Amino acid sequence: MNKKFMYLSVWVALFISACSSDKKNSISQEKYPVTNPIVMDTAYTHDYVANIHSLQHVELRARVKGYIEKNSCR
């Protein structure tokens, strides 16, 4: 019973405060100066310092010794 009365009183207080008519209906609107944007190209670059490491270290080695002298794939 006590909790019901507490909830009811909170509900009534919120309802009365939300529905009060002593609010000002006229909101003053301020005027601000308006300008046009400047149209121009910009280049945005930013350098970051970083080290890149792979998840796995894989070595690539030739099966035979020697150098490639001619590309025969074409």
C-alpha cells in the first residue's frame, strides 16, 4: 500500500509539473550572420610513424641455385 501511494504521488507530481501553463510561449530567436563558404581544392596529408610486421614470418627460397636470365612465361 505504501509503495502504491509513493508511485501515485510521484506520477501526480510529474503530471502536474509537465502540464503547468506558466511557460513562456514566445521564444526569442537570435539572428546570426551568415556567410558563403569558400570553394577551393585542399590536399590533406598526414604522416604517421609506424612499424608494420606480419603475423607469420615466411622465407621464400629458390629450389635451384642460379639467376633468372630469360622470362619464358610470355
